[in-house]
Amino acid sequence: MKQALLLVDIQNDFLPGGALAVAEGDTVVPVANALMPRFDHVVASQDWHPPHHLSFAAEHAGYEPFQVTQLDGYEQILWPEHCVQGTPGAGFAAALDVAGIDHVVRKGTDPRIDSYSAFYDNHHRQATGLTAHLRNAQIDHVVVLGLATDVCVKFTVLDALAEGFGVTLVRDGVRGVDMQPGDCDAAIEAMQAAGAAIVDSASLSRAG
């Protein structure tokens, strides 16, 4: 079994002080840094929105962040403006050991469609290329951590499982938004029910 470490959206805008801050989001960085040397292949996803992305509340008159609207016939949570291409907020966390990353996949680039998963946009119209990359690298199992548990991590894990990869979620390497109390716990339960193994980073030995 060949494994890859998949780091989901460990970006400045999701860290404390960022535009869409996840509480304690910075605590996933040392977990990621500690695990990277144990893997021969490390992939990181990056939210990479064009300016005026239609998932931004500012693009919808009368709406505030975290309200819900309809976009092209689909329900869309509206977010604060975040991870705009080329801005400091879209950059990887300063403390993240980016030298240990072998491949970066960018998502959310279509201005009309959000993309929580590192594999597909939210409507599964376009793939990011991550599946093909992992297949080409002969990866059959991904170990996942990052931000946020109940949004991008959850949808990345569910898509990875649907694509036929084995998945392990690093519990101490994720933090969530928890828009509603219990969202993060429910997300972890959903990932486990779908087939993901849930572990702590200390239990992971060197991967092949």
C-alpha cells in the first residue's frame, strides 16, 4: 500500500486573524510538519478564488457572511472574502514547511462554483486533477489533515473514498468552523461511517 499525506487548505485566511478564521486553526501546522517527513509523497490543496467569487457574501446585495442563497440552482453558503488568488491570505501558513510539499492542487478557481473538496467542485462538474495525480503516483491511500473539519476536510475525505482511495483522518490535525454546535463531531462521524479510519498523529508510523 502506497500512501500520501494530503494537507487540506492550511492557508493564512483560515488561521486565527485571517478573513475566515478557524478557531485554533494554527494548531494543525505542527502536526503537518511532524508528519511530512514520514511520507514519500505530500500533496497540499489550496483554496484559490478569483476576485469577486460568487461564494463571497460581498457579491450579493443584502446578504451577510454565513447566510445561504441560491446560486445556479444550488444552495450556497456565503462566506467572507477569502483566499483570493495571489493575496497573502491565500498563501500557505508561514510556519508550514512548504519545502516538504511535493504537489499543490488549487481549487475554487471557477467564479460561479465553490469547491470544498480537493478533488472536485461542489457540483462535481470539474475535477481538480488530484485523482489523476495520485493514480499516476501509484497512491492508493491518503492520510488527511487540515482545515476545516466540517467543510473542506469532510468533502475531501468523502470524495477520496468515492474515488476508491483508502483514507485515514488525523484527528489532532484538523480543526473546524462549527457554524452550528456539533458540526465538527458530526463531520467526523460521517467520514468514519463512509469508511475513513480516524487516528491520532502519534499512532502513524512511517508510510511507504
